[in-house]
Amino acid sequence: MDRSSKGEVPENLIYGRNAVLELLKSGKDVDKIMIQKGQREGSITTIAATAIKLGVPVIDASKQKLDMMCAGGVHQGVCAFASAVEYAELDDIFKAAEEKNEPPFFAAADGIEDPHNLGALLRCCECAGVHGLIIPKRRSAVLGAAAAKASAGALSYVPVVKVSNIANTLKELKERGVWCYAAEAGGQSVYEAPLDRAAVFVFGSEGGGVSRLVKEICDYTVSIPMFGKINSLNVSCAAAVVLSYAASIRKAGIHGKQE
């Protein structure tokens, strides 16, 4: 009995039209594509044509079968079996920055256990031009189908580094000239912080935020000013604001305030 028949989605199953199309465009290995019978219109046509061009088998399947395989997820009539996630190394994301002639621009997830939030964070990273996302081996959502779908294809483009310990990794990054920023309430306004440098932005868990030890290691704690009655944003919403603003500062070459 496979995992999908037990209500679990296999980690190498990607579903949803955007996620599957971006997977195909990324050049990564794809075992096969499964398309719902009678769903050969719109973007599904593009997916099928792209798969055939790449030599990826395209198989018709009933809606019931796709529903079962995707464990009730919104598959939009298509899913793909991809090779297992290929994790990068720290050197790989430093190299990615070097190849673009840019200071390192990384993000780190400190205990984000909801796959939808992790996927949305990946999407924010890709849109902001982040060179790589760092996640821990423990206390992290699995980069499976749910995260891939929430990333809207970003998982195919943003290198992900899985590390044993986020705190120790931040120490290593600091030794390599990277400044560490904890995105957390109660810190300096992100709009006033110095962002014109090699940087890693750490986003914490849905409930507890950035852990105490990680926050102590970081050089800065940056916050988004709040003007309503609710004092915090969902982690992916916060990441969108922080990373996009940091990207704009870096691209424009504007210098923030120095220590």
C-alpha cells in the first residue's frame, strides 16, 4: 500500500498547474505526469506539450485517482512525480551569489512546521531574488507536495540547504562575512536598518517566532511597523515585506543607517 492510499502525499509528488509547469521548465528530472481525463485545455495543454517535448510520460487518470493520490489537495487536474528534492550546500548558495556578482542574500526558516507557510516563504524568496533558503533537519515542514504547491513553482528555482543546527550555521555565516537579521516583533524598524550588505534573514515559527538562541546570535532584530490593532503578520506575509524591501535597497544601492 502506498502512502497516498493512507491519506499521505508522497514527498516526490507535485500537484497543481503552476507547480508542475515550473517543475518541467526547471530542467529537473520528472518521472511522469498524470493528467485528469478530459482536462486537456488551457495551461494543461501547455503542461502536456512541454512534458512530451522533454520525453516525460503523460498518463491519463481519473479525478478519483488524482484526489486519492493528492490526499484531497487541490490538484487542478494534474500532478507530477519528481525525483527526490536535491538539497544544496552552503557553498552552492554562496556560489550562486558570486555568479550574479551580488552580496549573499539568504533566508533561513527557524522551526517553520507548516508546509504551506514554508512553501509561501520559498515563493517570497524567489520573487525577491534570494540566493538560497536554509532550513533545519528537525522542526521543519517537509518539502513535499503541499510545500511545492504553496511555493507556486519557486521550489524549482530556490536552492534549499538543510542543516543540522540553525544557530551553528548562522555562526558559520557570520565568519564568512554575512550579517544576520532576525525578523521579529520588538526590533528596529526594517526601514531603518542597514541592509546594504551580505545578509541572511531569519523567520521564526508560526507560534514562537525566532528562537531565543538564534535571536542572540543575530546582529540585528528587525520588525515591520504595525499600525492596526493586530501586532503581527503571518510569517510568509512578513517575509514578503522584509525580503522585498531588502531587495529594493540592494538593487538601488541605497545605504541604510550604520551602527
